[in-house]
Amino acid sequence: MKAIQRTLASAEKLAISTPPTRNRYVDLLRAFSILVVVYGHWLMAAPEVIGGEIRIGHALTDIPWTRGLTWVLQVMPIFFFVGGYSNALGLRAARRKGTEYGQWLRDRLRRLIVPVLPVLALWAPGAWLAVTSGVDSELVRVGSQAALVPVWFLATYVVVVALAPITLWMWERMGLGAFFVFAAAAAAVDIAYIGYDIDLVRWFNYLFVWNAVHILGYAWADGKIRGLPHRAAITIGGFASLAALIIFGPYPVSMVGFAGETITNSNPPKVTLVALAVFQFGLAMLFEGPARRWLDRIKVWTKVVAVNGSIMTIYLWHLTAMVAIVGVLLLFGGFGLGLEVGTVAWWLTRPVWLAFMSLILVPFMVAFGRFERPRVDNRPAPPVWKPLLAALAVCAGLGMLASGGIADADGLNVVALLLPLAGVVAGGVIGAGRWERKQEEEKKATV
């Protein structure tokens, strides 16, 4: 409780000192998108015990009518165009200060990757102990894979951030033409994959789709989205495009993938997510004016600051918290997991389930929140290859962990676990403290 009070007090100080030029709506959208992802995951995950056996269900599979809700609840596009807004401002500030790309990227990676390391540090020995203790390796694989779903999008975002100088350069020279280049490339990949069964190309859409969405944030940062008619037209155009792709194309209604689908919109992403992003971007722009006035209230803004102060911790640990609780409930005979998914009783207990998950997440926030607030790195700018190497290694490792879990019947997935750690060490993402101590020792030696 004291830790929460300290967090709120710190958030209030930051809120009061916020400069009037800051677009607080950006922070609200970031917090909103992550919280929707968190509560959406908790709601869609439907573990149930049937005849003494655990079944990890999914609301989108068991309750078909919920699939349409993903047009609103699949909010990762919001996270990416908010990231575009922030990265445009950050890159331009770095230009004005003369900050080199290597230093800018290293600083961004520290904020994004350092919070992931405790997740891996907890799961690696936990998964090893579970497998060596005789726990079903498939259960360990599924559990760790479920817990690490968040790192999949983080890995993608790291790539988008690393490419931000290039995409910002494209935006500054081509305007919205840069957006359409990536959107057209995403459509071409879908045609090749779905129409001609060229399997390998589909993975390129992690690059094309999310960079297109990121560029929407550049348009917002540069004030290109003006007036309610313009914003309404974007909203309607995005909605109409998405509807047309689903009605006349091969795409499913759900914007979130689930078992049993032959084609998914999200894994890997399809051009439908670009249309969804345009729709959600337009909606977000329609609400910007009243939302920014609402955020002028210090109590409201303080809450937004508090959530953003732990946003990476919330995102990275929310499924680990759920997996841990499901494991404990299984030890007690599956208490609370006996309701059939989609029944009236199941729905009536969802508020209790979500509240309980929120409560369980608090200790994780207290324990690991400090990792997303690394101190200022005063080291000289590194060679460009070092942070790029870190980004590549981290993305490869996190992608492997999200797709295959930390452990399986053969034991720990050691390569996948070591890649992120090796990347941040070899790439110089961590090590600021060691450098500062060395500088201090050298200074004392010269006195």
C-alpha cells in the first residue's frame, strides 16, 4: 500500500509540473491501448476444468458473436500510431541536439527492452523447475507461451523503432505517400500469400503493416489531421475499407487470431489491420479536442501519469500473473474454473475475475516497475552497429519465445532465452552503471 501511495504522490508531482505544450492525449491513448489489451486478454482467456482436466479455452472460439468486438478491442494499432507521434518528436529533438542515431536508438532500446529481462529471468528457472519436477512439458510450453504473448508485439515495435529514421525521412519527403507505399506492400504480400500460396512472404507484413500504422502518428505530430470533417472522413473511410475487405475478401471478422482459423488478421498481420488502424485513428482524432480539455483536470491527468509510469510492467506481467493464478487454482482442484465459457454464470463472474486479476498484478508492478525507469545514460554514442545488433538479437529471441514458449519436452529453449540477453550485453544497451564507475575511478586517479 505504501508503494502505491508513493507512486501516486510521484505521479501527482509529475502531473503538476507537466509543461502546457505537452499533448496529454498521446499519453491517454497509450495507457488506454495497453489497458484494453490487458483486460481483453484476461477476458478472452477462458481456462476451465472439465472432468478434472484443464482446457485453455478462448472466448473468440467459444462465443462467436464476440469476434466483431475486436474491431474496437484490437487496439495495438493505437499503440503503434501513438508510438509514431512520440518517435517523430523524439527524433527531431535528437536532430536539434546533435544526438547521433546510435545513442538515440540505444536510449529507446533501454526503455523498451530492460523491463523484459526480469520476465525472462523469472520464467527461465521457473520453467526448468517445472519440467524437471515432472510437470507436463506441454502444459509448461502452453503456459509460458501464453505468458509471453506480449513480447511478440514488443519485438515488432523494436523493429519499427529501429527503422523510424528511415520512415520519418520518407514521410518528410512523400507525405501520406509513404503510408500508401507500406499499405500497398502489405496488400501485395496478402495477394502473394493468400492468392498464390507463397508462404514465406507473409512474415514481411510485420514490417509493412506496422510501419504504415506508425506513419499515421507522423501525420498527427505534424498537424496534418485538421477539422472534424477531415477526421470523420478518415473514420468512415477506414471502416468502409475494413468492411469491404471482409465482405468481399477472404478475411475473417475477428481482428484477433484464434485456433481453428485458416486465415488470421493478426498473425502475421494482414492489410485488414491497416484499414482497422485508419478507422481507429480517425475515431481517436475525433475525440482529441474534448479529451484534451478533460485532461486539463489535474486529478484526471495524475491518474494517466500514474498508469503510464508502470505501463510496460502492466503489459509485460499481466499474463504471467494470470498463468500463476490459474496454476494455484489448479492446485486447489480447479476452484473457480468450473463454469462453462459463455454461460450466464460465466459472464456474471467476469467482473470478479477481472478485479481479482487486477489485484494480483499489483505486487508485480511494485516489484518490477523500477525496471522501466532506467537512469539517464551518459555514455558516449555507440557505433551504430551495436544497438542494431541488440535490436536484431532481441527481436529474434523474443519472437522465438512468443511462438514456442520457454520450455518444451526437450527442456529449456536456451537459444531463444540467450539471444535477448546476449543482444543487450553485446549491443551495449546495458552497462551504463559500470561505465560511470569506471569514469569515477579514472577521475579519482587523476586527482
